[in-house]
Amino acid sequence: MGERVVIVGGGAGGTILANSLDPKRFDVTVLASSPVHLFQPALLYVAFTGAHPRATRDEHRLLRRHVRFVQDAATKVDLTDKVVTTSSGARFGYDAIVVATGMAPDPSQIPGLAEVDARFGDYHTDLAQAEKLWSSLQAFNGGTIAVGQASPIVKCPPSPLEGAFLAEELVTRRGLREKTRMVFFTPYPRAYPSAPMNEVVEPIMRARGIEIMEFFDVDRIEPETRTIRSIEGDEIVYDLPIVIPPFVGADITYEPCDVVNEDRFLITDKETLQIKGVDRAFAIGDGSNLPTSKAGVGAHLEAKAVATALAGRPVRFTGRTHCPFDVGYGRGTFVIGSYDAPVVKARPSRVKRLMKMAFEWIYWISLSGVIEPVFTVYFKLTAPKPAPASGSVPDSSSSLT
Ligand SMILES: Cc1cc2nc3c(=O)[nH]c(=O)nc-3n(C[C@H](O)[C@H](O)[C@H](O)COP(=O)(O)OP(=O)(O)OC[C@H]3O[C@@H](n4cnc5c(N)ncnc54)[C@H](O)[C@@H]3O)c2cc1C
């Protein structure tokens, strides 16, 4: 029997990793709380264009035949005794473990947010919420649309701004632009966290009349007065609030307990992807605390790095990110950076938007690992240049993607 590898989580990262491991060397089990795999970027288009993409597939069909799939939620991961316990009471012993449990929305952190979410929907939770937001946008007839993130941690850093751009495009197409105030709020000091990308998007926002409220840390929402209040003392009175909830790591107890931070993200070595001080234990994707984008592309590259590490070869994850960014009206760009390279200032174009749209189709194939050589070449060709070694001040925000 090969080395027993348990992968907890069957999303973007867990699926690619499972399919990348050599069946001759590894006995692989994927344990996932959901039998369904959701292509999360589709939520954007469900919510803002009313699209009906085929956004979900059965997880077990995405896994290669040698991979054992178990639908069950992990409740405890004992990294000392090397046992995972699930909600059904099953126990899975392992030789190596990879945690790829993503992150979950937690509207309860902001008073009033759960009520607003339940009424208007959002585009980061699930398909039902995205469909609800589309209905809310359809019912909108003018007033103030407030779009933004309730905490600094978000899936796919361009996604808050994508929501603002697509909402603005939608109200324009519906002939409501004159009657609509568009406000984008963010806890960051600028519309996009990294300065080079901000230089690209902020002029577009100004040209489209989207107001920017920086340093806006959401404190609470008061549905009765339709007001979002910030810790800094600012407020937005809305007619349609589109609020991305805060996120936390999966609800799993760890032994030892100090491998997760206060928001339950796994404390992960940024280069080896090893869980803090634990041998043959790794974290990938949104559930880690890696200082890079929480994105499917990152989860993909981290999965490949862990596959290399498990195979016994040296690995150094570079923090590479490559997030597609829809700026509306058929144009898009990419946010490209790494730990060592500042974010590239990439201008939007129609071709880049088409590449983003093609990714939905490519995604399902990429999970199998068969087109990995194409990805390897693509990522090599588009690799960002490392920052100059000396004589210039590094842009600290670039690691924020
Ligand atoms: C609106 C939106 C737009 C986006 N756009 C892009 C984009 O353009 N490009 C991009 O790269 N990324 C994008 N993303 C982000 C991307 O979808 C996520 O970053 C990616 O899916 C993270 O992969 P993951 O494997 O870490 O987690 P997920 O894909 O979220 O998978 C988590 C898995 O863990 C399982 N799980 C959770 N808890 C447990 C438990 N206790 N026990 C067992 N299993 C558990 C879940 O069932 C699931 O199978 C977008 C996201 C959103 C919401």
C-alpha cells in the first residue's frame, strides 16, 4: 500500500492535488463536506448578468479513478496522532494530510449584515444568494447602490470591484444611471489594495462616476434606516446594499490548537506550505493564512507545490497570483504578482476579458491535471519580474495582490 494521504476539502485546491498524486506511490482519500463542486467565479455573472452557467459538478466525477471520495465533514484533525474525525463519527488515519477546506462567509461578525444578506443576497456565499442578488438588482429602480467588502479578507481580490463595475454597467444598460448613485466602499486606503493596479482601475471608476469611500471598515448595518456605518465614523445610506461578508476558516478543531489563527485560518509556511511545525501536514488555498490572494489560481499552484513536496522533491512556493479582473463593458485585465514581484500594471482589453470568460470552460478540464503542461508554459510566459534588489522602495501593498 502507498503512503496514505488524506486531503480535507474537495474544492479547487483539493481536487487538483488529488488528481496530481501518483497512484503507484499514494493511497489518496478526499474528504469533503459537500458532494458538489462549485465554480465560484460564476457567482459574479449569476448575480450581475442573470447568467445560468453550469456552475456545479459532482465532485466524485472530477476525481481520477484511484482517488477515494468520501462525503463527510471533518470536525477534528489530530495532527499529533494523525487522525481525522468526521461529523458522522468516522475516523481516518493518515501518513500525510493536506487541508484545503477553503473559507466560509460569516455575516454574524457585523450587526445587521445577516438581515441585509437574507433580504438582498450577495455574490460570495452560494448560487441561491447570487440569484437573490440578481432579483434585487432587477427590482432596483434608482437610488444608491453601495458595493464593498465588510472585512479585508475576501475571495479573489478583484471581485469587490468587479461587482461595482458590473452593477454600474447593468444600471446603465437599464437606463437607470441618471437616477443611481454608485458607491464603492473598502477598508483599504485606495480602491484596489495594490497601488499599481489601483492606478489602472481608479481612473476607470472616476470616469464611470463610481464614488470611492476608502478606509471604510464596516462596523454595523442598520436595516431600519438603510445605513452602513464604518468604525471610522462614516456612513452610507443605501437603497441596494451589496456587501461581501467577512470570512473565516472551516469549523474544525485542531490538535494542537495553535496551528490556526483567531479566524481559524491555518498558520502555513509561505514557501513550503507546511502547517506550522507539523511534518507531512500542509495547507493550501483559501483556508491557509498565506500572504497571497485567496484565489483558485493560487490554490491550483499551491496544490502543485504540495504534490511536489509529497513526492519528496524540494519546493518553494513563490506566492504567484494571476487573478482575472472584469472591469465591465466587455473589458478585463489580470492581477499578476508574487511574493518577490510587485503587481504588474496590466491595462484592460477585450482579449483579456475573453480569456477570463474562457476560464470557466478551462477550469473543469484543469482540475484533472491533463493540461498542466499548458499552464506551466503560460505561467512561465506571464511571470512577473522580481522587484529591484536595492535602491527602490518596495510597494508593501503589492503582496496584497
Ligand atoms: C465571486 C467570486 C469570484 C471569484 N473569481 C475568481 C477568479 O476569477 N479567479 C480565481 O482564481 N479565483 C476566483 N475566486 C476564488 C476561488 O473560487 C477560490 O479562491 C477557490 O475556490 C479556493 O479554493 P479552495 O480549494 O481553497 O477552496 P474551495 O474551492 O472553497 O473548496 C473548499 C472545499 O472544502 C470543503 N470543506 C469545507 N469545510 C470542510 C470540512 N469541515 N470538512 C470537509 N470538507 C470541507 C468544501 O466542501 C469544499 O469542497 C472567486 C470567488 C468568488 C466568490
